[in-house]
Amino acid sequence: MKEMNTIRYTMETVPQAAAAMQAGELVAVPTETVYGLAAHAGLDQSVQDIYTVKTRNPGKPLSILVSGMDMVEGYTQNIPAAAYRLAEKYWPGPLTMVLEDKGCAAPTVTAGGDTLGVRCPDHPMTLALIRALGAPLAAPSANPEGAPSPKSAQEVFAYFEGKIHGILDGGACTVGVESTIVDLTGPEPKILREGGIPGEELLSFIKEVSQ
């Protein structure tokens, strides 16, 4: 990867960040959990660049950040009713739902799998970026593989200055732990990772709304 001048973006310059991502650049983004290293989810080369910059195992799929269920419908299929109820209650927030992939995201996002993780982040700058882009973001945490997940723009600069195009500076993350991941593709919902919302709480909510 070539060395570059990493730009610090603000809420006012979100449209410029979106234009850069449309052109294939990587931009780190704030969420309520941790900062993510984001690419336009439809551009395969950009998504591949995430793996290169992070030194991430190419067999590990990525989740996408969306602005809401309308966007989820464009990228996943056979969406269960529970997904809509969960989104209503917990989005924007630290919840990632694994659904059946529709094949609209870049192939590298799913790493050859047939499911796709989706999350609506609770951060005004990142939601503004997704809306300006008109597409979801492929966005794992903005850290080299194995290093602690960054909770401020400064920590992202320390990791990736000169290696990525820009960083949306949205201040410190409020939750500071990753999202909880629930898989809704099987006969029973399954917690794949504990995070910002207790898994037990999610499972009992799903049970409640499914009766």
C-alpha cells in the first residue's frame, strides 16, 4: 500500500469523505462501540484493502454498517420477523444480526459464505456518511489484527496514519465494547459474540416477540 496523507474529517466534511469512499478509499469511522475501518461495501478492491491494511485473515467475513432496515432489505433475503422487531428495539445500537446474504455486497465481504452481518451504528457522523454514500460500509474494527480496538480517532491515527485515506473524527466511543452478534439464519437464534447488549436479553426478547 502506498503512503498517503491521512485526512481528518468532521461532520461538515462528511460529503467529501463519501466522495472519497465512492472512489475506493478507506476511511475510519466512529460508532458507539469502537472505531471501524470502512470501505464502500460494494467495491471489492476497497474491501480487499481493509484486509491488507489490518493484516486480517482473508477467511474471516466482515459485517456491514447500514442506515436501517430499508438498506438491509437490499443486501439480505428471507429476513425473519424477529429481525424487524430487534431493529425496532435496539437500532441504532450495538447489535449485529446475521442474515441470509443476497449477493449484492462485494464477494470479499462474506468471504465466500452465504450469510451477512448487518448493524445500524448509533453515531450521527457515520449514519450521515452511509446516507451520503447511499450504500452500506464494510467495517471491521480499525486496528491491526490482534491489537486493541480503538475508541478514539487519535488511536486510529496511531495505528494507520499514512496507510488510509481518512478518519471521521467523532470523539470518544461511548460503549467501548464490540456489538453483540446474533445469528438469525438457523431454526433457533444463536449468540455468536457477547458485546454491548447481553445475549440472554436478546434471546428472551426474540422469544417474547415470537409467541
